[in-house]
Amino acid sequence: MARIVMKFGGTSVADLGRIRHVAAHVKREVEAGNEVAVVVSAMAGETNRLVALCREAAPLHDAREYDAVVSSGENVTSGLLAIVLQSMGIEARSWQGWQIPMRTDDAHGAARIREIAAAELLERFARGQVAVIAGFQGLSPLGRITTLGRGGSDTTAVALAAALAADRCDIYTDVDGVYTTDPRIVKTARRLPRISHEEMLEMASLGAKVLHVRSVELAMLYDVPLMVRSSFADPTIAPPGTLITGEDMDMESEVVTSIAYSRDEAQITLRDVPDAPGVAWRVFGPLADAHINVDMIVQNISDDGTATDITFTVPQGDFERAKAVIEGARDGIRFGKLAGDTEVVKVSVIGVGMRSHAGVAATAFRALGEKAVNIRAITTSEIKISVLIDAAYAELAVRVLHAAYGLDKAVTDA
Amino acid sequence: MARIVMKFGGTSVADLGRIRHVAAHVKREVEAGNEVAVVVSAMAGETNRLVALCREAAPLHDAREYDAVVSSGENVTSGLLAIVLQSMGIEARSWQGWQIPMRTDDAHGAARIREIAAAELLERFARGQVAVIAGFQGLSPLGRITTLGRGGSDTTAVALAAALAADRCDIYTDVDGVYTTDPRIVKTARRLPRISHEEMLEMASLGAKVLHVRSVELAMLYDVPLMVRSSFADPTIAPPGTLITGEDMDMESEVVTSIAYSRDEAQITLRDVPDAPGVAWRVFGPLADAHINVDMIVQNISDDGTATDITFTVPQGDFERAKAVIEGARDGIRFGKLAGDTEVVKVSVIGVGMRSHAGVAATAFRALGEKAVNIRAITTSEIKISVLIDAAYAELAVRVLHAAYGLDKAVTDA
């Protein structure tokens, strides 16, 4: 017997046919003797419809009222799933955020979970009842409804799994797991049977859509094993997937687990910046003040040691604003020339094994060099090497790196 | 300054254009210095959509889950109206049933209100805040969401008006008041400036759609003045309507205030029933056991005092079932023949002035007799005379009675 949290997103509960399919997945786990809590999103399109109504009501609207309106989508799905489960002979009841309660702070629209009352749910598990929980929502200290923002239902599921001390949190989605890279680019990309929380976090940060950064962070913090699996699979058989856990010995055998890429990058280069103490602060201080998220930062030493070039990247949506901020700080920075480019892509090699293996970066540089892919900037972390390259070379670079680290070879499920 | 509860139904909040119009009505009352609570229904069609989803999920579904799903329609409207009011510079916040809380019993799907916590709302009125309340819903003793069933939002509004000791409960709807009779039948029908709770109750019982019986009963019980007015009227001017209050001296001047009719009637006549003690019990006991609502009952004395005829009416939907129940009880009743007819209509003359005026019924009988309308059965109450007639004569009878009691003559607003 295990205690499991199952999470189903909007496409998995898009209509009653899909909800019945979800119920069959739940039934399988219940019949296996497991204690089950199910977290559901709103039916596909419903949250967008409600958000549009709020915007139409007033472009600048009270976030508390927005939350009251938008949270209703999950209330509908949780009630419907409870009805369908009951009709299949499974004892189930729905829970809205305020009923549990799922206590959050009062940052409406992007609330953070503070505390989840688990006792009542645990008591009902013992009686064989399935808890069907409206995701994405909580209760503020003042008794208003909050929503958790982007990736909210994933966050609900992971936080709940932590509060319930669940053995596993299964994230059912429209893909059957996490891949070594984007299968649309590399045909030989394969599903990873397991990866570490940290690797998943890097991949999510780089725009892998399968899980939101925030839910992975939470899973890492509370050491919740996540399983990404397909809700569209035959519900009578536990679908394979990707298990995302803390590191263990096994994992170190694979140096690199995946190649990720992000097109949402814009490069800004400042030429001839005086190489004096405090110059970085004069460049990045104003950007931070403007809430612009700077990612890669590269500072080259100039030939004569008096002036330097600084290159950094920002999200494409902030490109024009970032340039304006820098121009506005020109007197303080005293740079020569500002050059910018949005035709860039960041490609990253990810693997916890990098920590204990030398020469991992060299493999990437050699592979890219052989294909004449010019590297504009490089940043590294303990478990990641990222390179900024011309956007035109994106697919080529992903394929070259995927092959260079041997990710094409099949690995069986653990 | 007055304290007012305003209620807007589904067609009045059908889209954001209509919701803005509602907000303008609210603004007018706020700017007149009033304390305002607004009760809203779900956007037109939304409740039906949610009910259909529950039925599709399972024909026999848990009423608690049904309530959790269906109540979300009102949550959306209350949030949207709060947003629109705020955008017009009016301080407002939404309240869901559990937030107030609006405590009910646990009869899910048809819950009855037990207690409404008013203190917090009153404190916010004092600060100038408008309360926007999701109608139709409450909180059960076990902390589940309940819905109030048919006429639920009207009931919410009246109960709230009682709890807040409001000066008036304005029911905004798609008609501009209560009429002397159905204007589709009688062109000279006119809006009544005022009527009593009791008269409205009789009219609602007879199928007048403007207010649900339950909300009128509640208004009568707690002496809440109701005002029926049009939500489609120019919102910058307080629209005229019909004020429904307890009786006062003024009202007695009008003997009859309205002519109502109901087509939802079926007549059953039992011939040659032994005229012995307990016969009524033997007829109506089995019908009551079958939860069939019997309305008019007429028992004639037979010529020789040994056998009688009993005629009664039931709702048309219960006609076949009622006949079966009576046939099943044939041995106990020992009637001769059972005759039934669904081509009947009940026409009623209503007016609190009947109490103190003689000859009111005679006027009706003479007027109908002059037009050769055959009366099948008559019942009377303190403030109502109802006749059962052939359905073919329905419109004629309504017109004749409307004229006979002088209801065509114009009366100005009080």
C-alpha cells in the first residue's frame, strides 16, 4: 500500500469523456490498495474564458475578485470527478481550497502555500475515501480565495504530497515522460526513466513545458518523488513515465541526461566599458530595479586591461526595455557601444554526473566546433553547461550535442 | 439613507454589457446615500450548463457534489460585478455563501436558510462598501456548499434583507412589476403600484413567474417590503415597479387587485362515493402518501344523502399517477366511476379587500355566467376566489373578470 497524489491538468479533464478516463486511472490505483488524493485543473479552456471575463470587466481588476472568479473552474472539475468516481463505486468527495483548508499568503493571483491541514484527509483515507481536490487555489489569512498563479495545480499537488507524506506525486499530462531532448528536433530522443530533481529544475527553467519550475523546487525542498506519466494511456495499466527523485548512486552513472534549449533569449553586448571596480553593479543594478531578469552574464577582459566588453541575456519580451534602461544609465556606465540581437538561442547540456566527471564541457565545445557552430557566450553551473548561439543553428546544435553525449542509446525503465 | 438589498437574476447579468447596466443601477442607489447589498444569480444559461454536466457525469449524482459544481455560476457573477463596480469607483467586494456565512440545513439541492451572519456586512456598510453576494448558495452544518433550489437567489435576497433589517428588497427582473393580470391576454392589464404579501403569495402559487412562492413566504414572515422592478430600465432613474408589503389601510380601497390563472391543472371526479364518515380520508390519504399535491377539492351532497361526487385537481404531471393511486384504493373508497380531464384551467380573483367586502364572489359568477362560461368547481379563501373551467374559455374568463372588477382603469404609482 502506498499513499499517492495524482494530478491531472486541463487537457486531461477537457470533457466528461476525458474525466471518465481520469477516473479509470484513479480506480486502478485505488484497487491496487493505495490511498489516493487527486488534484485537478479546470477543464481545458475554462480558465482562459474566466480570465477573459475578468479582463473584459475591467483591464485593471482587483486580484481578490479575479481569484474568486477564476478559481471556480477547478471547483467544477473536482465536483464532476467526484460524481464520476462515485458512479464507479469508489467513495470520493471533492474539496475546495478553503474546505481543506489550503492556507496561503495573501499574494492574490500568485499566492504561496503556507500550510495544509492534512488530518481530516488522512482520517478519510483510512476509511477508504478518495479526496478530489480543486487545484490552483487556496485560502488567504483574511478568508478570501487565492490562486497560485502559473503552474498552480502542479504546485497544489506537490505541496499536498509533502503535507500528506505521500510516497509519490504522479503528474499526469499529455506526454508520457521527460525526454533526453525535444523529440520534434531529435527523432532518437528517448524518454528518461529517472532523473534528479535538480536536473528537472534546470530543464524546467529552460522552458521544458512538462513541469513548472515552482513545483519542481517544492518537490526538491520536501524530497517528494514526482512521476510524469501520460493521462492518455490505457488506464487499466500503470503507464510508464519519468520518475524525478533526489539523487542516488545509480544516477551518477549517466553524466549527461538531457539537452535543453530556449528561444526566449535576447543578447545585449556593451563594448568598451571601463574595467573599473563597480562596473557590474552600474550595469545590472538599474536592470534589477526595472525587474528585468538577467540570465547569462559574460565579461571579457580587454586586451590592455583598461576597457572590457560585457554580454548578457534577457527574456525577449524585456529586450527593448532593457536597452532603454542601459541607455538611461549610460552616464554611469560610460560604455562605448550597445549591440543587441534577438536571433539567438541558448542550448544547455544537463546532468548531475558533471559534478564528478571532468571534460564534460570540452565534449560540447568540440562537437559544436566540428559543425562550425559559433559560441557567443558560455555559462556553467554545477550540473549544466549553457551556450548562446545563432538561432539558425539551434536544431543542429541540439542534435549534435544529443549524439555527442550518447543520449540516443536506449535505456530501459528502472 | 436606507439599507437596500438589490437582487438581479440570470437574464439581468447575462453578459458583461448587462452586468455594467446592473452596476449602474447599484451606483444610483449608492449615490443616493443608501447602504447596498447586491445578490446575483449565475449568468443566463450557466446554471443549466453546469446541471447538464452533472447529469452527464452520472444521472444519479451526489447532491453535495452537484451543489459544489452548480454554485460556481454565482461565484463568477459576484466576482465580475465587484470588479465592474470597483472600476466605476464604488467600493465593493464579493461574498460567497460560505464566506458570510449563509448557514443552511444539509438538504443539498433544496437547502433552507437557518442563519445569516450580518455583523461583518453591517460593519462594511458603515465604511461605504457594497456587498456583492453570490445568490442561491449556503454552507451546511458539515462545511459543504449547499444550494437553495428553485427561486434560490430570490430567497437569498429576502433572507438577507431580513437579517440585515433592510428597508427594502428590490427584485430586479425582466418585467417592470406585477400586473393586474397577464398582459398577453388582457391588453388593458396594468402594473400594480402596490399589493400585499398575501396577494403576491396567491399569485405566485398560481404560477406568476415574477417571484417564487418561497421568497414571498419568507418576505411575509419577516415583513420585508419587496419591490419588483425592471433591470432593463434606464439605470440613472429609479425605475417604477410594484411594492409588495404588509397590508395597510390604503390597500383596502381596492377590493380585487388581480386576476391570475393556471393551466397546470388536471381534474379528477369520483362519482357515487358512499357519503359516509371518513370518505375524504380514504380518498386523500393515499394521494398524500404518494406525495401528490391536491389543490381544489369539491364535495357535493347527493340528492338522497347516501352517495356523493368528489372533484379535485392535481398538477398535470401527476394526473396519471393520481388516477392509478385512486384505482388502487378503489376497494376502500368504493366509488362508482372515475372521470378525469386535463383540458381545464383555474382562474382566480385575488384581493385582500375581499375580507371586508360582501358580494365579491357574486360579481365573478355573474360575469362568467353572462358569457356562458361553465364553472366546474369553485374554491375560496379569505383573499381569493378560484374557479375551474374548460381550458378553451381561459382567455375569455380572464378578460371578463379583469373588466368586471374594474382593473382596466389606470391607477398612479403610490
